[in-house]
Amino acid sequence: LQAIDNYLRPLNYRIVSNETQAVYYAGFCEMNRDARSQLMNQFKDIISSLLPLLEWLQLIQETQGRESTLTAGDYIRLSEIITRVEDNQSLQQRLNQLSSDRFFNCKSDSIDLQLKQIFRRLKEHGYVRQPNAGQQIFIATGKIDYLIDAIRFIRDEEHLPVEDMPPVQQELL
């Protein structure tokens, strides 16, 4: 890791890990203006997709009968989710609401098509990967852990302002 850190340092990055050291990602060495701007954009992306992603995580947890949150490396079999959602009216309603969210943007009433669209969008955003395109089996990526860490950070530090400089009010005309 030290060799990677040395390579990334001129770019103002370093390797950091989550609390369990199961996921590693690039973090900033120094929080300068450019780094703060990039970080703000990342948080805006997370916040804009936060509610649908949280609802999706909860749906997966319920349909798989999991007690713990989804984490990097966990397998998700679409056929199992479809079966459980088809057998439960409450899950169908939640899936309808979730799939119509603008993050997933699905207009279909079909459970199969709704879930495929949701997983297509999750794949596009890097939350899951599909090792074999011929099979509807997905693997959660480290971005899930990053999202959960970001949620914990927001929850724990919600009393802190995200920006350290107050906005400048424009002169009224």
C-alpha cells in the first residue's frame, strides 16, 4: 500500500479503507479548494440518490431474509427477489414506488422489468457488478460499503455544516 500511496501522493490522493478494512478507495491527502469541490460533488451525488438506494437496500435485506446490511462481495440473485416480491403485495407496492423514482426511472408495471431496470441503473452507478451477462446474478461492490460509510458520516456529523464558508448574498436589484 505504501508504494501505491507514494504513486498517488503527487495527485493529492492516498489509499484509505473503511472501518472493517474490507474496502479500499482513494482519499484526499490535503483538503484544498479543488479537493473540497470534488468532495462536495460526490456528496451531492450521494444525497440525490440516497433515499432510493436506502429503500433498495432495505428491500434486498427483506427479500433475502438478511439480518445484516448488504456488503461488498455479497451475491444477489434476481430470480429469488422476483419470487419473493411476486408473493408479497406489500413488497410489490414498495417495488412500484422505488422503480418509479427518478434515480431508477422505470415506467413498467412488470416486476421483472422493474427489477431489471433497477439493477441496470445500479450497475451503471457501480453499486453492483454482473460477472456473467447471461445470468441474473449480481455482486455488491465496495461502493455499497462506501455509501453506508457516507450515510454513517452524515448521520454522525449532521450538526456540522458541509461547507465551511457561508454563501455570499448577491446585491438585491
